[in-house]
Amino acid sequence: MAEENELKWEGKEPKEEEQPKRSSLKLIIIGVLVIILGAGGYLGWDLFLKESKDKEQISEETRPQEEKIKGIVTYPLDTFIVNLMDKSRSGKKYLKATMILEIGKQEQTMILDQYKPQLTDTILILLSSKSFDEISTIEGKLGLKRALLSRINQILGDVVARRIYFKEFVVQ
């Protein structure tokens, strides 16, 4: 109190607490920061959300076009395990092959279902008649594909199978 009286006599007012000014300044800065961070978060969320939606739309739009362009209909065949021919006729080498046929139309799957036993028989006979040396090269595998496709289309009577794909081809 004595100090206050001395200050009053000297013509100076005692300094009022400056804390209210500082706390209001802190509140304003915090408020501005919250607004800036909120706006930045919203814009970031909006951009990422739009980007992912655009990617989904692009992928959905291109899928049907790719399918229309390709027009590929496939028909999976069973897995075949056969003994390969060898000179000693001991049958020590085995072939395990899984194939997929590419056909023209979806309706042709019914035809393939009807002829499945004949197809299986023909494929087994052809695969078991091959030797390891014949199918170990790329040319041999391509020749095997041509032979399989030819025999399959002979059974079906019309050119139903366009291509044949090996999904699995293991020789042991």
C-alpha cells in the first residue's frame, strides 16, 4: 500500500495487471489457429475423398469397356496328372497341368459341359503320349497347345475353343 501511495503522489498510476490483455491475445491466436487447422483439414479431406471417388469411377468405367473390347469368356478345365512317356517306359516323370479354354460366347459353356468326358479323355491321352523332351522347351509347349486346341475343336465339331491357357504346368 505504501508503494501505491508513493506512485499516486508522483503522478503515476499503479500498473494494472496486464494478464487480461495477454490472455485475450492468446485466445485470439488459438482461435485463429483452430480455424486455419480446421479449414486445412477440411480441404485435405475433401481433396482425398474426391480423388478416391474419381479413381473408383475411372476403374468402373474402364472395366466394362475392356471386357467389351476383349470379349473373353473362359472355361476352366480340370487338373490333369499323367505319366510322361520315356524311352525306358518306366514312367518316372509326371506332368501336372491345369488349363483354361477361351471360348467365343457364354452360351458355349453348355456345349463344353456336355462334352466334358470326351474332352477329358482326349486331353489325358494326348498329355500321356508326350515325353519330357517334347514339352520341356517353349516350342514344345506351344506345339502341345496347338495339338490340344485342335483335338478339342474336333470333338466339339465347331470352332468353339479359341485359345488354351496353362494355369499350371509342372513336370516332376
